Amino acid sequence: MISSLRTFFLLNAFFFLVSANAQKEAYTSDPVVSDTSFVNLKEYSKDFVYDMKYATEDNFLKAKVYDCAECLLRLKTVQALVAANIDFMKKGYKIKLYDCYRPLSIQKKMWEIVSNPSYVADPKKGSIHNRGGAVDISLVDANGIEVEMGTSFDFFGFQASHNYTKLPKKVLANRKYLKEVMIKNGFNSFDSEWWHYNLKTGLKDKVSNQKWDCN
């Protein structure tokens, strides 16, 4: 009888400890991140190349408007971008980033410098960049050399358009390859800018003024 009671208490103590540990793990596990939450791309992949133009004066504004070169995007945009980059890496390429999410306050600053909707989206309406669903990109090869796309980033002439065909065959092939892989992974192209891609499911997200820390 004593032996049976001892076994009973030991079993109860065991199950109590198991249950307590399970509850502790449940409460201390990482919180679920919504697919519309803003995250830093660097925390999800180390396989991108960065040339964040608006964190420098090397852009059409001739002004530094970002405090630091960080690429924040909504999680669903990051997931689609990582998937696209994996496809590119299979062929020996990587995505090079020029711009990602742009806080509305930065959009207003850009509008103050160049108040022309042909070059900068009116902050009263906001752009897909302000929604965390747009990226400005190119490709680099295995040696880190940027792939020839016919014009530089933020070149606002007609030669930057996907519809412009009076370019060398290799350039047209490069643009086509970039576009095909991005569309396959859930993005839309922007006719007048070969470098600009929008996540299809991000077009209706709200304009945001999310900020990031500069370490």
C-alpha cells in the first residue's frame, strides 16, 4: 500500500513538472509576427547586396534623406524577396537593393526637395514605398559586379522603361530575367522603371511612418 501511494505521488509530481515546463515554454516562446509587421531584411537573410542610395548624397535629390542604410519591409514582402533571391542565386546572381520601405516623413522630405510627381510621389497620396511593399533593385553577378541594365538607377529618361527595346540584346535579356523571376515570386513591375517592383498583395496596405533605429 505504501509503495503504491509513493508511486502515485511520484507520478503526480512528474506530470506537474512536465505541465509547468510546457506552460513556461508556451509563455516564453517568440511571439508570432504578422505578415504585415515591419522587419529588417538583414535579420532574415545575409544574401543581399546593399547600396541604399537615399542614405547617401549619390541620388537624384543630391541629398541624404535617410539617417542610416537600413532595409525595412513588411514581413510578407521580405518573404517574397528572399524567395526571389534564392531563385537568382541558383543562376549565380544576387539582388542588389537601392531602396526599400520609405517612412512617410521621408516622403515629405523628398517632396520638399523635388515637388514634382514625375519624380517623387506626392506624400498626400503616398506611394507603395510608404506601404512597405516596394523595392528598387538590380542584380550583381558572382563577382559582385552589377549586371548591365541599360541605365543607372533613378534614370528618368524613356530608356529606363520596360517598353523601350532599342537596347543591346544582353541588356534586354537581363531586364527580362529580372522581371520574370520577380513576377514569379509575387511582384509586379513598374513600366517606366526597370528597377522598381511592387508586391502584389501589398498594394492595399496602409501608408506608414514606421521608423527604425540606427545602431
